[in-house]
Amino acid sequence: MRLGLDRLPSLPLVERLREKRVGLLAHPASVDRRLRHISAVLEELSIRPVVIFGPEHGYGGEAQDMVGVPDARDEATGAPIVSLYGDNFDDLIPPDRWLREIDVLLVDLADVGSRYYTFVWTALLAARAAARVGVHTVILDRPNPIGGDAGQTEGALQQAGFFSFVGLEPVPIRHALTLGEIVAHFLAKDGLPLGAEGALSIVPVEGWARPSLANTWDRPFVAPSPNMPTLDTALVYPGGCLIEGTNLSEGRGTTRPFEIVGAPFIDGRRLARELEATGLPGFVARPLTFLPTFHKHAGKVCGGVQIHVTDASAFRPVATYVALIALAHAQAKGEFRFRTERYEFVDHIPAIDLLTGSSEARLAIEKGEPARDVAESVSRVGADWQTERAAALEAARRARVA
């Protein structure tokens, strides 16, 4: 299997990039099969970006979630690093003053297959902004580490009024697409032309079996953000990120973020028993206690569970974690709460609603509806998504340059 970055050195595109003023949007996981960062690959090809853009967590990947990142300068090349994650939504969009300094925007971002993961939306916002000022975007595409087969999708699309930076456009929670496919789809819906002479071109992955997970690839999993250390994390994340919408710890400040969930007021043994009783497949919920070193409940002993995936093909992360939240709410009604603080630049909508795409799950949980019933309602993907998925794959095909 060869990723877009693996293929770049052998493509005629290199000559075009050498002749142009290039901007780069990348992060720490932008590496080739030899684990060389894209900056080193470009240097070998005599392509020197005039400006570098960094997404959430920063170009170097040091920042925690929802922490604004300042502009900086790349020590290796001297190029300015412009942050695309600040204090408000406008900070997510590359400034025109920098886009006018370039002819081509080169994007290489590793995604993890969930609509909450913000890198795909950074890429889309950047490509739209670039097109507006006549800058062409090239995406060096990467496979989806938790699978790209249609049968691996899960999670209802957002309803009107529930779009945000954790879901800028309507896609399932586990979307089974690549970053390039999503960006191509929505640029096509914007009416923008695709391909080498259009707004966007894509260097696709070569030799990817779409149903495969990252543990079958010919390279290690490289963490694209501080709390995404392993494939195991990525596999549970379409469900695990929902915990951010509650006052349960999602395991930040432990060695297994998103797999470990709990709070000081949770009885992990009871939660494990009740989660097993839902009959949801593909995992074991192991009761445990843990002590987060930072973030929620830092320095406090928490009861909870660790979700161990035992059958990745059967595991349904969205359904599993929605059920977990419903059971935790029922167990600790006096202490459990849904997050009401500002979340990803939105003040007036609860985070759990932004994440699930509507208020339905939260209201059902608050009413005490059965955990499995709530889980099924949130995890179900509408039949019309397959038409949208086919359109996304076709848009990406039209955008291919190799």
C-alpha cells in the first residue's frame, strides 16, 4: 500500500510544485512509509513551503484538545507557521493575506474516521478559502484507519441547526471515507470544478483494501493528536468522543484515553454488568478504578470501565458508548450531568447534541428510555446516505491526478 505522500516523489506533480509557491497544511502524523515527515520529503524534492498551516493541536501536535495554538516559525526551514486553531471560529480559516502568498495548498493530514475529528473540517475550510482566492488545493490522501467499507458506517447524520466544527457537513459519525473523499464531495456540492485544472486534486492511496484496519497495513500507527495514541483508541473514538459531552472522564490523563471511562461517582462493576446486559457485540467492559493526572476529575480516584474490543468487525462504537452514557446517567442521576459549557466555539447547544447531531439522544436519556433503544436510534445510518457516499467516491475519482 502506498499513501499519497509515498507516491508523491515519483509523480509529475513534483515538477509543478517546484515551480509554484506552496503552502503546507500538515501535522505530526504526516509521515511516509519510512516515518519521514512530509517536511523532510519535500526538502529532498526541493519543494520549500513559503508558509505552513497547523490544525487543532498544532503543527507539532503538542496542544491538548480545545486549546488555542499561537502562530510560530518552523525551526528547520524558517517558514512561518500559521495556526488554524484559535479562540473563535474565524481562526479556523486560513487568512487571505497568507493564501495570496501561495499558488498551491498541499494538504497531508491523517484522519481517524470519525466526524468529530476536526482535521477533515480544517482541510475543507482551507480548501474552500483557497478556492475563493484562486489557489489550487492538492490533498495527499491517506486510508481510513478504522475501515472504508460501506458496512463500517455508523451514526445518524446531523439535523439542521446542529452543525459545528465537530461536524461541519452532514456525514455519519463513523463515515468510512477518507479525508480526500469528504473534501472532494463537499467542494463538488459547492459547484467547484475538480481535477488538476480545478479547485482540488487528490493523490489517492494505492493498494488499499477498504475494509482493512490500520493494524494490517505495512507501517505503524502514528498518533495524529495527543490523545489518539493507538489504533485501539481510534476504533473506540466514534463512541468514546461522546463522553466529552458529559461530566464523565473520557480517560484523558490516563494511558488509554477514550477506552477508559468513569467518574468518582460511578460503580464500575455495576456499569460493566449493565453494559454487557444490553447484548451489544464485539467488546468486553472491564470494571476498574483509575486516577486521571489531568483534565476531568484530575487527582481523584474514579470508578468506571475500560472498553476492550474483542471483535472489531462486530463492534459498534457509537451504540456502545451511547448505551454506556445512558446507563451512567441512570446509575448516578444526582451527580451525572451533560456538559453545558462552551464546546468547539458553540455556546448555546449542549456538546452531546453537537456530537450526536440532535437533541434526541440527550432527551431520551433524561427521560430514562432503555439504554439499548437510545443506542440504536443514534447509531442508525439513514438509507439515503449510500447515495451521498457514492457521490463522494465519484467526486474523489474526478479529482485524482494519479
